[in-house]
Amino acid sequence: MVLNLIVEHKAGIPVWMKPADGNQVDTKAFADILKEHIVSLKNANEAKTKIIADAALFTSKGIQEIKQNEMLFISRVPAKLKQAKTILKSHDQASFIQLDQNYQYIPYEIEYEGMKQKWILYKSEYAKSKEDKTIQKDYEKQKKQEEKLLAKLQKTAYFCETDANQALQEKKAQLQCIKIDSQKLISKPKYKTKGRPKQDAKPDYYEYCWQLQIKPKENQLKQKQEQKSGLFILATNDMTLSGKELLDEYKSQQRVERGFRFLKSPQFLSDALFLKNPKRIEAMLMIMTLSLLVYSALEYKIQRELKQQNKTFPNQLGKPIQNPTTRWIFENFHEIQIVMIEEIGRQVVANLLQRNIFILDLLGELYWRYYRVDEKIQKWGAQ
């Protein structure tokens, strides 16, 4: 199963959801998702809606839907596009503008699918250091495979020069990480008679073997690292956005990813849904999305109040922070219990610690009323 989800970018509160078949292809479905979302907005004509999504949105159909509804968008550009490949391969290293300690960027103005857009090529030093290691690892792995390929070629005997040359050309076409520095075709005479041949005996046929000298293509590794490491392109039709604003707004997409992590958490047992009826699966996903709504709204409210009141809450290590997660807040409330005392007909809130009182004071009376004990003695079951 697939859950299509749209959240607002400040708190990550779900504003649209739709269950789908597990075989859904995002690049084909995103345009239809966008269309359905726009129809659901009552104030779509009052202000321009800005959609932030990953590269699955950046298709011909998706761009046309955005253009038709006069929407703003921010999306990652698929690296496989022809124009993107050109930018990634032929950009000038000296043209990069320093954004901060991590990011550099080069802005472009592009006409794509009949829409004027701003494309910005970003280079992340942090991502580059990680990707360089991955590329180096893949390079070494590929190099070993190619060395084995050529070692096998040199051990193979061919019955004619034509076959030997054809085999060499086929292997050369597969080489990416190493090159053949020198090559020599060795002919070995073969006799059908047993034992050592006579001194003046003529061979019945010849076998041909390659003798090769190879070298690694070090420039290939460097080129791959320059073209791929830490590079990505973001696109938008909001031409007023600066390089920093575009990157910051795109990063807000992490809100929806955090929502998916919440829904996939072990507490939900989402990997063990014992449901087969599609309607029941849809209902379960709806309940999970509503849970995410409450979770996200509460987290946003707590973090906002902490910042506005210039207060902090200790994290798991006791360090004061202003952005605790709702999950951590919930864990701090696990020990609270309501104790029923039949003899006096009262209920008592037990284990209400100072950290709990702090959060309840932060949230206000609406939340306090569930934890405050009524001073009056009431009959059992009166509430």
C-alpha cells in the first residue's frame, strides 16, 4: 500500500491524504495528486499555492498542471534530464557563489515546458565528502572486476587473430576504471602428435593469447567526483527567491518525511497490519494520518511556546533545548496515573512531576483540565 500525503510546511500538519495501491508510480501519480489537492482548496483563487516536492513532481504532466493552475512550485530536477546533465557536466567551478560554510551555488534561468524557471545548481561540501567516499568505493569495486575480466582474457587461447582481436575490443568496451597501456598478441605453435615435436616439424595450428599492461583511469575517478559529488539542482517558477530562500524552503519538505517516519514507527506496527479489505486499510491509514495531525500540531505548539517565552526543556541527555519532539514529551508523561480511591470517592493524579507541570503550564488551561483534581468530594462515577 502507498499513502499519498501533503503537509503544510511550518508544522508538518497533514492537509491532504489518499491511500493508493502499492504499485503506484510517483512520477505518474503526482500530477493527479496535485490536481485533486487544488480542487480541495476553497481559497485557491485568493492566494497562490506553493507546492514543494521531490523530483517525482518534475515531469511534463506535473509542470503543465502547475502552469494551468497558476501555482508556484519548488522541486528537485531529475539528474537524467538532458538540460540537467549539461549543467552538471559543463558547469564552471569558478562560477560558484559561496552561500555558507557548506553550500555554494550557481543560478540559471531556464525555459522548460513553456515555463520560465529559475534553476540553481547547489554544491554541498558535507554531501561531497560522503559521496566522494561512496564513489571511491564503487570505483575500486569496478576496477577489481575489470582487472579480473582482463586477467581472464589473457588466460584464454584463441584459434585465430580475428577472434582474439574481436574479444579484446569487446572487453575494451566494458572498461570504465582501467585502461590498456600496451598490448601484444602472442602466437603459440601447437602440434597434434604426442611428446616433444621434431626440430624441423611444422606446427599443425597456432593459438593466440593476449599479453596486456594495464593502468587505472585516475582522471575518471576525479571527473566522477567533480560531476556528481554533492551536486543537485533545484527548480522554481518563483523568480523572486534567492539561492538561500530556495534552499531553505525546499528543506521544509523534510516535514513530510518526518511524518512518514512517525507513521512507520514500531509503535504503529505499520509493518504488521492484519487487514485485507481495502476499505479497512484505507480507514486505518486515515486514523494514522489523524494521529499524525495531532502529533504535529502539538509539537509545533510546544516548540513555538518555548521560543516565544524564551524557555527550554531538557532532552534525553539533560541538555536544554527549544525543539523537543512530541514523542519525547509523551515519554515524560508515561508514569502519570489516575488513582481511584473508593473509600473517599476521589481520584488522584499520581506521579505528576515538575517537568510535567512545566509542559502543562506552557500549553495552558485547555490541557491542564485533564490533570487537575477537583477539590470537591464526588460520588463514584459522577464524572
